[in-house]
Amino acid sequence: MTTWLYATIWAAMTLFVAGAIADRRTPGSPLARLAWWIWLAGALLCAIHMAIAMGAHYGWDHERAVRETAARAATVYGIAWRGGLYVNYLFLLVWIGEIAWWRVSPQSYATRPVAIRHTLWIVYIIIVFNAVLVFATAPGRIAGVILTSLLIAGWWRDRG
């Protein structure tokens, strides 16, 4: 089960980054349509990862999941903050919200205010980077730095 746990999240994060850095501001373009499907697949894999983690790793004990996530954060940051798991939930909800907005109103999504776009980019970069620091092994951290770097490059390109 551990293989599926890690495979689903790495695939999800790879698809997240691929969808994020694709041209999402040209509604109806073939790349934008493909990016939407990529993002949807990534979000579904992220949800599957969360279900696998909760069931197979934490035995559906949410309090245990909160405690263990806080303990992992403490090993990196020195603070056992209990909110990390909730940040993961929020990340997925915002991601799904973006997917829905993009699907329901692609023109509105493509022309959303710059402040919203940049705020989401920054939040995503921070969350992905922190997730890699807290949860990944050393080789995984290298891959995570690459994914985070690609997100930063996408945000930088999107600024213009």
C-alpha cells in the first residue's frame, strides 16, 4: 500500500505542476483543454492519495493523522503545528474550485483578477515546497525542488 500512497501523490503533484504551468489564459486552445484534463486527473489522484493515507496509514483515525502530521512538521520546523493536515484539505478544495471555475466559465477564469492569480500561485508554491520538506525523503526532496522550481518559473512567466 505504501507504493500506492507515494505513487498517487507524486503523480498528482506532477500533474498539478503540468496543469499549472500550461497556458490556462487562452480559453478553448488545445493546450488549455489538455491542461484542464491534466489538472482534473491530478486532483483525483490527490484525493485518492488522501483516502489511501487516511485508510491504510492512519486507520481512519483523523486525530492520529493530525498528530503524526504535526510530528513530521516538528522534525523539520521544530513546531508541531496541528494545522498541516487541514492545509492539505484546503489545498485540494482550492484546486478543485479552480478546476470547476475553469470548466464552468473559462473566459472568466482566464481573465480573473491578477491579484487572485498571483495569490494562488504563491500559496501553491508555498504549500508544495513545504509538503516536500515535511513528507518527502531525500531523493523525493530533490524531485520536489524541481517541481517547486517549475511552479516558480510558471508564476514568473504568468506575471508578464
